[in-house]
Amino acid sequence: MEQHSRTDAYTDRYAARAAGMVPSEIRALFAMAARPEVVSLAGGMPYVSALPLDAVGGMVGELVAGKGADVLQYGSAQGDGQLREHICEVMSLEGIQASADDVVVTVGAQQALDLITKIFIDPGDVILAEAPSYVGALGTFASYQADVVHVPLDNAGLVPSALRETLARLRREGRSVKFLYSVPTFQNPAGVTLTTARRAQILEICAEYDVLVVEDNPYGLLGFEGEPMRALRADDPDRVIYLGSFSKTIASGLRVGWVLAPHAVRAKLVLAAESAILCPSNFSQLAVREYLATQPWREQIKDFRELYRTRRDAMLDALEQLMPDGCTWTRPSGGFFVWVTLPEGLDAKAMAPRAIAERVAYVPGTGFFADGTGHRHMRLSYCFPEPGRIREGIRRLAGVVEDEIRLRDTFGGAVTGGSTGFQAPGPDVV
């Protein structure tokens, strides 16, 4: 038994697809980053304490007391019909006109990703994804044995010319692409946003090559400048499958997300959801439905936006004042994340244990690339810590980076990582 505790005695029994199931960089950091003495700039945890918790608690209590026989019962695999109507109202803020009949409620947007991959991907099929890309999506794609091909980002989002070149190359090689996966607005992890002009170009290119688009948009309502961006789905409802989530705009612990898909795809998603979980949590769904029906949710989103803007500003100011020369970073206009590029010769993954020893945590960039590149990058999250803690975390991080630079200069260290795909910073990056 002792031997089995250290090695996996079931290796020969697993399905081949289990080989792609490995811990993410983020989960591996959580245990250490959760220690109170560590300033965690790692996990993208929403600041749920900003909710009116007394009002929400009273609302949930009344919901159970008055409708408990429904709230605590099984529900539909597609999701509660009234909630789906509310979801259509939420999506209309991003220009989407949709029928509730084409919405499937899921256990967070993560389950939506799993269902989409399940119904579209056979082993070896190609998925295009931004470089860098959301680590949770990469884990799902790996579990279904997809071949992820990255397309680079710059400060204006996914690069259309690179997308066209990649699709042309894959066509010459006789390989078809099942879909393009994109987080176009306040991207995780890079924090950049696809411009309006590029959105039209991306849709045009995907139409030319007959490629579906999976638009993952959990942060779309959390912008700091003006009205929400128009979703890709709003301009091409037949080609774009849209994923949404209440994890960032209400509470992540409720685990309520959704998919908006063309009607035929919706039918397959419902069947896939039934086989996976039978039905999503009725309790969580009806709690969200009641919240949207009775609480000032639009005002709450404005409060979240101001809170995250203040923390974003604290992080950018601290980076500007404290980080050593040679470091660059993105300047997000919404969402949760800043993407930092370290000077040549530094390795964010190798540096992470030393940062933890100095009581600061971040996510190394390697987790956001299917091929394990991205060594010079790190993702910093500003959504959860108070502004003072953010500044202290950056102070500690800057000291670690300075030590690494001195070691590089002393011992002549070479670049460990290699090419990352993220293109050269533009004028909106320092």
C-alpha cells in the first residue's frame, strides 16, 4: 500500500485521454498562495464580499421558505426557462438578440467548454486558441485529445493576419479546424481586448475558412471605460457559440453559466448535459433567477466595475513605480488580469518558488500555452486583494525580479523558455 501511495497503480487501466489530465499551474499554487502571509496575485477570484450579502441571504431564505419544493427538486437539463429569459436580457447589453430556447444553462462556463468540446472534437482534431489562452480551456481540450494550435495576440487582441496565415497553412497540410476558441474581451490571461475593427476581420476570416467560433465572455460587463463591447455573437449568430457566466458578475460559488448556440447545436448540448450531470443545480439556478428578478443587479455590476478599476489602477501604479527596467505589462481596460513580460534570461516558472519564499504568488505564463512555452511571462490578478496589499505584493515581486536579474548578470544565464507568441508591445503598454 505504501508503494501505491507514491506511484499510480492504475496507469495501465486508464483511457488514453486521461494522459492529458494534469494539474493546472493555478491549482498547484493555491495551497501555498492561500497562506495568510502570502500576497496572492495568482487566482482570479471575484470579490464577492462586495455583494449586499444580507439582502442576498434574505432573498435566498425567502426563496427556500416559499418555493422549497421546487428549488430543491430536479430540474431540466436545458435549465430553468425563466432564468434563460433573464440570460437573454443580460446578453442584450452586448448587442445579442437571442431566444431563450437556444440557451443551455451549465455548471459554470467551464462545463459549457467541456460540453462543446465533447460534441465537436475527436482525438487529433485541431482547435485554434489565442496565445496565451485560458488555462481551463486548454485543460479541457487536452482531456479530449485535441491538437491545440496557437494564434498570437498583441495589444489589440487576436492578430487577423496570423489567423489567416495559420488557417491557410493548416488547409495546405490537409487538416481541418473544428473551431477557434477566443476570450475577446478583457482576455484571460493577457487582459487585452479585441478591437471593433478586428472583430469584423476575425468573423470574415472564419466565414471564409468555414470555422466555428467559441466566444468565451465571462468579463464582458466588467469594463472600466464606456459601454460593453459588442459581442462577436451579435454579428454572426450562425457561426458563433457564446459562453457566459455569472461567476464574475454575481458569485462564483453558485456555479451558473450558459451556452448560446445555433438551434441544432443546442439540441446536442442538451443531450450531452443530460449524460454528464442529468441537470444543473436547481437551487443555484433559481437563486440566480430570483437575484436578477428582485435585486438591482445592474447597479451591482457598476459597483464591481469601480472596485476592480481601483484595484487595476493600484496594480498599474505599483508596477510603474517599483518594477525594474526591462519588464513590460499590459494595461487592461476591464476584467481581472495584467500580463507581465520579464527581461530576457528570466524564467517566471523557475522563479515562482523563490517568489513564494518572499511571500508573493503569481501564475507563471507556461500554464497558458499548450506547448509549455511562455517562460518569460506571468499573470497577475488584481481582483481580490485590497489596493494596499496589491502594492505590497508588487514590492515583494519587484525585489524577486531584481534578484533574478542580478543572478542572470552574474552567471550569464540564458533564456530558458523560447518563443511565446505574444507579439511586441504597442503604445498602450509600458
